Amino acid sequence: MMKKLFSKEDIEGAVKRLASLIEKDFEGEDILFVCLLKGSFVFTSDLVRCIRNPSKVDFMRVSSYGNAMESKGEISVTKDLEEDIKDRNVVIVEDIIDSGLTLKSIREMLEKRKPKMLKICALVDKRARREVEIEGDYIGFTIDDGFIVGYGIDYAELYRNYPEIYVVEDDKGTG
Ligand code: IMP
Ligand code: MG
């Protein structure tokens, strides 16, 4: 069963708020947005369209070993960036920070390439589930727990096309 958690309007409000924070922090400077595939493709496309800085977008895909609901933190890069990020302002755009393992590995990997600035923008932060120390710089929503889908976010590759965000609830229990 799926229950709507964030409407299109909720999401639009969050995206505009994040975009204006980013614009303020970077004051007209160039920005390279790193869209982490696949989960943040919808979020990135909305976010960058609210930002007027001279911007470029690049894509990176990592796979983490684990099951459909959880990552385990060992990641491998299946598609690397095409841009050289040395001395650039970089904003990583991620769908969800859960345990934090994925983003921590990605951040460490990108830090080694010596960007001028490296910030993290995440649509959803499941802060209570964090296993490693990592903080997003720009966070859309903070939620306690629950598995979510929609707005680019999948369950077994499905539901990325839904414009709203839903919580997937299992049917056991009171129903
Ligand atoms: P982490 O490494 O545990 O922080 O996992 C982050 C990644 O796990 C996200 O980029 C998502 O791809 C996936 N993930 C975590 N929670 C959810 C969820 O509720 N729905 C769908 N994917 C999720
Ligand atoms: Mg993901």
C-alpha cells in the first residue's frame, strides 16, 4: 500500500527553497551540479531550472551492494563524471541520505580530485538512520523512517515516474 507523503506543491516549495539557498551561497559563481543516477534525475532537473548561476550538469552512477531496500556502503562507480572537478564549485545532488554510507564514499572520492568547494544537496534526509558521519548542506525534507518512492526514487526500478512522493507501507498488521 502507498500513502502520499509529499505533494507536488510540497516538493516545488522545497526545491525553490534549496535553489535560493544555493544561489545565495554561490553569489553568481559557476556551479557544477553532480546528479547521482538514477534517483536524483528528476530532482536535479527541477533544481537546476530554479538556479540562474552559470551552471553545468554532470552525471555519476554508483552501485552499492545490498538489497533493494538498503545499501551496504561498498560502492563501485559504474559511470564516472566527464567533467574535471579540480578547482570547481561542485554541488552533489542526491535523492536520499539514509545510512550515509553511499554519500560518504562519494564525497571522499570527489574530495581527492580537489574541488574548490564541495556541497551536498539532498531532497530527503533520514537522519535517524545515519550510520556514519555525514551532513547534507542543503536538505529538502527530514523524515524519521519509512521506505519512499516517486519523484525519481524507486522501489525495484518502479515508481520513478510518479510526480509525488509516497511511503510504501506493508500490508501486514492492522490493515
Ligand atoms: P545510504 O547509503 O544508506 O545512505 O543509501 C542511500 C541510497 O539508498 C539512496 O541514494 C537511495 O538510492 C537508497 N534509498 C535509501 N532509502 C530509500 C528509500 O526510502 N526509497 C528508495 N531508495 C532508498
Ligand atoms: Mg540512489
